[in-house]
Amino acid sequence: MSNIVKIRDLKKYYDNGETKALNGINLDIKEGEFISIIGPSGSGKSTLLNMIGALDTPDSGEIIVDGINLTDKKENLSKFRSQKIGFIFQLHNLIPNISVLENVEIPLMGKHLRINKKNENIAIDLLKSVGLEDKIHQNPTKMSGGQRQRVAIARALVNEPSIIIADEPTGALDTKTSQKIMDLLKKLHHERNVTLIIVTHDPSVANQADRTVTVRDGRIIDSTDASNNNMTIPIEESMDTYMESYVDFVDYVEKNNRLGCDIPQKITVMMDNKKMQLIIKALTSSQIRHARLNEEKGMGTFQENIVHMGSYSPTGKQIPLEVLQTKIPAGVIDKISDRIIKYSLYGE
């Protein structure tokens, strides 16, 4: 079986080289393989995922995905992302005021934002395959977390991508729902022979992959095949090691009770043992959609646009996009983006 991902000596640095997010990564992923990527907070696993999905660019090294050299500046990375990659995020990134069906159809829309009957049928068939045929006209806000994640999975598959990239797809779900989502992903992975790459902190999720890759300090320190009886991650031992990103990442400095629930207004983000204080605001569905369109136009990643539009310095100044791209690690931006989207969609 041929390699669908080939990475050689991949490096990504921040803070003028002081932060080595990726420090010489070498990795091959076979076509149709299911791998999990684990590691402590700041280890580089989310940055590695962003590189594979062309959401970020390396400082040096080579990365070839499905025959496309992502380090070649002549390549159209927006086209690559829309045709080759299906993304699944922890907080779904669904647009709340349009139907489930319309959310799944979004990747199929052309520049005129229109959908034809053929594409509509593709979206409906996918929703049937994830068990949501009776929810196609419902809005995501009226669905459970597990149902919303099923919508996100259908959306990720709608363009028939070569690779599904899932960043903590079960992180916001309870144990029972989490396993249902994993069963669904494994079923679709098997039926469609799609390559599945998951970043997770949950050992019970990681242990279900064909292979588990462990990242620490920007390097791969272990890659263990499931056929090896010694590959299982000890859950009791791993909780301290692999759940570090949830400890003190975001500290609510100030809350405001609106809409009957506590809403974070000011947050402190822990980054490289330094505190960065931000004020966040809720974005409209139109702004969230605009962030996706900006990404398609090559104007930063979806997550960078969300943070750019939805966060401010304590003095009320908007953070320039170029500052986000050059000063803040991609993994940190992803987590701030997830927080802003959750705040915007669900008021929490």
C-alpha cells in the first residue's frame, strides 16, 4: 500500500526560533490507514495536523500529501484543502441559523454560493449514513453534542476527500457518546477506505487506531502499530501526561451573566509559561461564514480569522492577522478559536 502522507525533516518555529513547535518530524502514513497522534500540551501534535491539512506552512522540510507537495509555493492550497481534506473539529464549527442539510452542503457550494440537486442528494445520503435522515431540516442548536458531531462528520465527507483530519473529535462528549462517534468514524473509514488521522488526549480513543504516534517537544518519539501487543496506552498513567492541555489553558478572569448563563468575557491564555490576556466577543453566523470564505481566498486559516475577529487586547485593540500568524503557535490559536466559536454558538 502506498504512502498518502510523506513528511521529511519538517520544522516549524515561533518566537524567532525560541519555540520549536515541530523540530525535525519524519512520518509516513499509508493510504487508508487510521492513526492517532498523542502527546502533552505544546508537544506539536496540533501543529503537525495543521501541516497535513495545509492550514499552516513549515519553515523548512518537505510534506507531500496525496501527491501534492505542500511546500511548493505554486500549489493552490485552498483548492487542495477543499478537494483532498475533510476536517472535523472538537466544537463542530457548524453555522447555527441554517439547517443541518445546509451545513453539510457548504463545502459543495461554488463561488456563487449555490447548490444543485445532485449535490443536495449527496449531502442527504451522507446524513442518512450517519443516522440523521430525520434531522436534515433541523438547526444545529436544537441537537445534542453527539448529533452535532455527526453533522460535522457528514460535512467532512461530502467532498469525498482522501484524508479525514479530526482534532479532538470526542473531546467535548461524554464517554458513551464518544464511543458512538468513534464507532461511526471507524465504520466510515472502513467502508470508504479513507485515511483517518486523529489527534486526541483520550487513551481509549488512541488505542482504537491502527497505529499510535507519540509527539513530544516537536519530535516523534514513538510510532507503534496496533498489532504490537505492547502498544496500549495505560489509561491511569497517561491522564497526567496527555491531558495537560486542559490544565490552566484558559482561566476565566471575568464573567458576565447574559441569556441566563455565565459567559466568559475576559480570558487568560497560558502559552509557554506566559500569560496572555484577551477579551473575546461573540461572532455572528455571518462573521463565522466570512472567516471560512477568507480561508478559501488564502487570507489566513479559518481559526486565525475567527481569533482576529473575535478577540481583542485588554486595551480594546483588534489583534492584526499577521501578529496571530507570526507570534502565536497554531495550536494555541486553534484552542482560542474553539473557545470563541463555542461562546458564539452556545453562549458558554
